[in-house]
Amino acid sequence: MTLVASMQYIKTLLDGLEWPQGMQQLPSPPGALQAYVTSPIVNITASAPQAYIWFARGTENRDSAKYGAGTVPRANYQGGPSGTKAVEHQIAIYVTWPISPSDPNMSTVFPGMLDAIRAALRASTDPALITDPWTGEQSWLVDVGETISYEMDLWALIEQRLEHWDALFTVPVVEVIYS
């Protein structure tokens, strides 16, 4: 199973994301989304909206009813012949945007950006073939964007609160592996 390839796939969906045309026509439109595969850096003020893609938690399951995964018979050594296994990754996407308190549109632009991010996740290929950069093993991601939860204003008590807005998406993705 490959956490890194799953997170990198999410990055391909979000990095360089352009905002809807209405936002692009504002006097000071936000720059394209900059996505990174790393834990969030919350105390840095950037010049453009940023998304930090990182893992939150996961569950590995050999339930034969879920995604057709299951093993009969189970391999008795690593890399031995076996069936499939489903791994549910909870991918966290931390979004931060530097704001200008004098911008009259800031209170509608940030939620609009979050809507655009959700739309990009919903448009993912399903299934999507991914490759682990370290082992070369391939697996399939399914259900990207099928469930998306979000929270806003996570960092409301930090000193820089008046300089940026933040949101957290949790996106479960299922990786089907051959194990």
C-alpha cells in the first residue's frame, strides 16, 4: 500500500487549480492554488492560497465484500500470490489563504475557493492507477471525492488569525492493492 502515491494523486488534482471565472474577474483575484505533499505550515503567510496534503488515518481491510477485495488462499510470504485488499486512507487537505481585511469580497471568495476544491476532487478519475515512487508497485484509487468533510477557522486563536483563513478537508480514498 502506498500513502505517498495516494497523497501525490490528490496533489495532481489540486496543484495549480484556477478559480471560477467570476473570481478571476475580481480587481484582485487570488492566485492559483499551490498544493504540497507535506504536513501543514500554519504560521507562514503566503502570497497565494495553499493546500497541504497529508495523511490523517487509515484502515486496512481484507473484507471480501468491500470492493471485491479478499484473499483465498492468503499468501504465506511477502510478495507471494494472493488476492486483493482494500485500504481506506483518510487524506487531510489543509487549505490556507492570506487575506486582506480591506478586500470587500474576502468573505465570499474563500468559501467559493473551497467549493472549487470540492468540485476538483469530485471530478477525479475512478478508478485511478497510482504507482509507489519507492517500490514501483501499482494499485488503484477508487471513490476519490465521493465523501468530503470540511471544517473552517481551525486556527482562530493564533496570532496571525487576521492575516489568513484556514479550512480542513478530510477526504477518504480507497486503495485496492494486490497483497
